[in-house]
Amino acid sequence: MPQQISVITLGITDAARSRRFYGEGFGGVPVHETPEIVFYQMNGLVLGTWLRAALEADMQWPGPPGAPAGFALGLNVGSAEAVDALLRRLEAAGGRILRPGDAPPHGHPWEIAWNPAWPIDAEGRVTFAI
Amino acid sequence: MPQQISVITLGITDAARSRRFYGEGFGGVPVHETPEIVFYQMNGLVLGTWLRAALEADMQWPGPPGAPAGFALGLNVGSAEAVDALLRRLEAAGGRILRPGDAPPHGHPWEIAWNPAWPIDAEGRVTFAI
């Protein structure tokens, strides 16, 4: 299992402020943008900023609104089968499955995903695509 | 300004459980390990797991214990001067400086750092070193 992070998704509450901070502050140029989510291509991984309520609904976050949600780490693997295999292994290592299928374990939420549109190079670097 | 993330530091409360999850679950091999912090080399960035109280003290986190702290994103730049220049730009773009000098802005905590020991290649990929 390579040591990789494919995507960091930050839960935001103010889309305009976030867009300004990442755009004007860091000079980020979105690779994909809707009113509720913006993706930026980083150095071999993708940064997403997503309205927090939508992010927490997507990850089926069980806790009260608050810590330690508000963000998610994602790992893209090479096949749908690899998703299930890794989820079983993470659960055996003390992770908690939040959502069957492509569910992130609890604690620090990790999403294990297979996205055929996102190329993963030999060194694990991920490029945004739709 | 390149679009980069150099380090993700997760605040943890149970070092043994975290070590097992990242080690046995993801197969992570630490590149540096102490009783309170473990670093893993990822795909061009570094993942750190650090006891949460120490992380929040380091970032001078002002909020009540809870959301949205518990983690920090870091960007390593090429010089000490570049730290200050970027901090000013991030503040102008709506960020809030938590700590003078190498302070992370508030909201989603970002640390802007200059670490002469960590190589940054031409594509912005960062390698752990001490």
C-alpha cells in the first residue's frame, strides 16, 4: 500500500471568503468550480473546498456539529475492489467505517475512493479531471 | 505562488491507536517518530500525527477545544522572507494571523514555513528530513 493522500476536502461555511482566500491569497486557480465546491490542483493531490453541511452529509458524519469533522482526507486507489480490501484492513487496524462501500473511517475521516477519471501516476500523484 | 501543500498535521489523542491505524491500516512506515509525534513521507508531502494539545499549543489556537482545529495544513516556501510576504498576502485576502512570524491564519489553519532541511523539488514535492 503506497503512502498517499489524494485529496484534502475542507468544509467551509462562507464560499466567497474561501474563494478569495485561496484565489487571491494563495493564487489558486480552480480546476472545477460550482457554487458549493471548488477544486484546486496541488502538487500531486487535489484540494477541495466544500460547503461544510454538504461535506458532512456526504461523509455521513455521526457526531454533533463540531470537532473533529470539517475536513476529510481521501485516498484514491486503482480499482473498486481495492476500496473494499483497504476498508477491511483499516477497520481491522482500529478504524471505524462510517458509510458502507466507500465509507471513510471515523476519527480523522478518510475516504477511500476509486475514480476512473482521476489519473494516478507511478509515484501516486493525482490529477483532477472530470 | 505554486499551488502546494507541504504537510498535513493531524491532532491525535491516542498515539498508540493512531500508530496502529496508520501503520497496520495504511502500511505507513514512519520517517521520524517520538512518543508525541510521528511523520510519514507521502506522495510529495508529509503527514504528521501529533498529540492534539501540543499541536494546538504550537499553532496558538485561540478557540475553545473543538472545531475546527485538530489539524493543520502547512506550506513550505523557499526562504524566511517568503514566509512574511505570503502571510501579508493571505491576511489581505481575508486570513487571520494567529501567531506572528510563522503564524498560520485562522479558519482552516495554514502554517507557512521555511525549513532548510526539507527539500522542495521543482514540482513542489516535499521530502521529510532532519
